[in-house]
Amino acid sequence: MTACLSPPAGWTCTPATYGDGHQCECGCGVPDPDCADSRAASCDDCLAQGSCATGLCPSSILADDNAHCGVPARWACPVSSWGDGVCDCGCGVVDVDCPDASAAACQNCDQSSCAPFTCGTIQPDDSAHCTAPPFQWQCSPRLYGDGSRCDCGCGAVDPDCASQAVSACDRCDDPGSCSVPVCPGLIDPAANAHCQVPPSPPGWTCGPGTYGDGNACDCGCGVPDVDCRTSDPSICARCLECGGDGKCAGTIDTTDPTQCAPPPAGWTCSAAAYRNIACDCGCGLPDPMCQGIHVLYVCENFPVDGCSGGKKAHVDPSENSRCLVSVPAGWTCDRSYYDDGLCDCGCGAPDLDCGAGDCAP
């Protein structure tokens, strides 16, 4: 009678298959004594229950360690598609399931970024790559697989990259890359086709998720955006704080693009009121957000610091930047108290609410 071997700790397949004298089980976390050596070529069974492999041998079994599975560093398709029994193409490495590297052997290209709907763009003699950059590629087409350097942050993995790690990158700041700084820049350490949004630095005023988002050079945000290639205001693409509609033209300080331009001379309300998306009235000058309409009905806000003291009734119905009743220049109390229905005394100027003798000592 033959005694069964008890599997050691780490064996992930059915216990009875360990050293059963029948076949070499692979991908089970621990070498099977039935295997002639540790090579994948020695495997008889890669689909035992509990194996890490997903297809017939050699599947995803490591070439020199048949107890474990692995995926090549340059594999750009889902990990589960490597060694699953289907010849996947356009994935950066010739699939172990493909009998050769020809496009004719391809069975599936749906997992690929460069040929997601058809295998027609796969290179005839190199099924790992396509004849043109994938649609996700945002950098110059001539940089894709040019054989000279690994370009990163371009939306798709460059075939010239030895792996998807940022350490493989030769350049991270190509035009079109999500990273403006040089390598490692903002490149995702484990997926060099993409970037990671960094935390906003102290002083950033444009809201979370906008700093270093790779989408636009944000200006007027208090500190420079890492997405801006220079400090030239002409490259500013988005001014969320300075322009009510996000536009930068005329809204940022041309000498310091991190700051908003001051309101024009004659604007008596706050700078924030001039920049917001509401039509503010009673501020001495027409608000651009009123879109050239001067009558009262378009007004949304009546800032207290304007001539109206915050009261709609004080604004001129035919010229909403001016007031029919203005808070006096010498008024020292809360501006909203002026002409509010209560007589306020000692405020530096007479209140319209006060009659003769109301403020007598």
C-alpha cells in the first residue's frame, strides 16, 4: 500500500493531488513532487482546482517556477486574459496562448487598447502590437513604438517601454502627456500610461481635483498649477475663480497668472462679486454676467458693499449698476441698516428712516 503525502503549508490545490504519483500539478503555490523539475514545460495539469492558472498548460505558469503564475511586465491587457486559452492580441506581448506571433493566429482583440473592436489593425508579423497608435494615445503618433524611447503619460502604453512601471519611462512630459513635469512627474508608478492627481498645495483656491489633473492649465488659483508648462498667461486654459464662466481672457493678472485681475476702476462691490456667475447690481459698473442688459429684472444679487446697501428697491430700474437711493459715503454703521425702516443714529450720516428730532440727545 502506498502512503499519501500530506501537502505542505501553501499548497492551494486539492490535497490528494500533491505527490499522488500520477501527474505534475502546477500553479498550486508549492512545487509538486511529481514534477520532474521546476519548469513550466514539466507541467501535466494547470487546471487543478485551486491552481492560479486560467487555461491549459503552460497558461500563466511561470517558465522557471511552475508552482506560481505571473504575467509579463509589458502585458497591457487584463491580467486574467494572459494564458486563458484564447490568443489575445494587441496586448504588448505575444500571448502565451498564441501558436505564433502572426496576426492570423489572433482569436480575440477585444481586450486590447489599440484594436478593441477588430483585429484588422494588428501588425501582420507581431500580434503584440498594432500598426497605428490606439485611440487612447494622446501624444504625437510618431512617438508610439518608434523604437527610440519609452514615452509615458500618453493614455496608452508605449511598446518601447520595458514595463508599465514609471521606472521604464524615458520621457514623461511630451506634448499631450498628462504629466507636464519631467519624469517621474505625475506618472502613476504602476501604470505609466496614466497620471495620478497630486494633492493640492497650500494656497490653492480652485477646489479639489483641479490641481495637476492633466486636463487644463488652471490660472488664478493662488499658486501655479503643475499642468502649466510656463508662466505665460497665454497658456491659461481655465480660470475657475477669476471668470464666472471659467474663461481666462481679461480675468487674470497678466503679470502674475496665479492671481485674478482686479475689477475695473469704478466697481464698488467686492472682487468676488465681479467674478461670480451671478448678475450683481448696484456696483457702480455693469456686471459682465448681466450680459449687457441694464434693466432691473436681470439682477440676481444686490451686494451690501454696493451703493444699494443690499436693497433691491434702491437700484435704478433702468440702469442696474446705479442706485436711486445710495448709502452715503460717510455712513459708518452696517450698510444694510440704511433706509431699512428703523432709524439709526450716530452713523456718520443721516438715516432716511429718521424724522426731525428722532436722534435728538
